[in-house]
Amino acid sequence: MTRITIRVEQAPFDFGAECARFAEGGADTGAVVTFCGIVRDDTGTLESMEIEHYPGMTERALTKIAEEAARRWSLSEVLILHRYGPLRPGERIMMVATASAHRAEAFASADFLMDYLKSRAPFWKKETTRAGSDWVAAKASDEAALARW
């Protein structure tokens, strides 16, 4: 049985502490893969990014995709942690961690989860720059990445 943890929260998280806790896996865990997403400023003008979600609905959707990953790969544990609210460039926005007996399954499942989070997870992002605010549109490259699964 895969242990699945989904956390959607406003407060910053300590990536090192989260990784250390996650890596304390059981005797059947031989590989842990982690990914941390950070708000980046591609243009040099980003002041903030506002992340919105629907409480309850978002957690259910993330649980469903984590369960799908556990069905596709033999995982002992999955963690999806995603922040909401106003974030500034350089702040941590999200984290995915997967644990498995073997590294290939841990890497593939983490990659799958990241592609889903980037294109399908029910979060809405509004960027504020010096020129004003606008909602972030879906990217064709994110859709293409998800299509491979």
C-alpha cells in the first residue's frame, strides 16, 4: 500500500527538512526522488505570482493523480506539497517526492506527477509585473510533455 501525502498550504516549507523526513522510508525503499519548484522571473520584471485554488477540490484532484502514479509504478510513498497565495521570485512554490524500491520507478513517477501538476492541477496563477497583472496561460510545451504519459 502506497502512503500518499497531499498538502496545499500557504506557509513556506523547509525543503531540506521535508526531504530528510521523506527519505526515512521503510526497508522496501531503495530510491527517493525529490523535486522542488521555485518561482522564477524569466523577464526580470516579475514582482509576484498569486496562486489560487479551490480547497477540497484541489486536494482531491492531487490525491487522484498520486493514486494513478502508485498504480503505474511500484511506489512506497508519494508526497505532493503545493503552496498558494502571493509568492515572490525565488520562493519555493511546490515539491514532489516519490519513493520506490528502484530508481527508475521513482524518477518516472516523479516526472509524471510534475507533468500533471504543470498542466492539469487545479491551480490558477496570476503574475504581477511592473506593467500590470495577468493570468498565466497554458503552454503548448507543458501539454506536449503530459501527452507522453
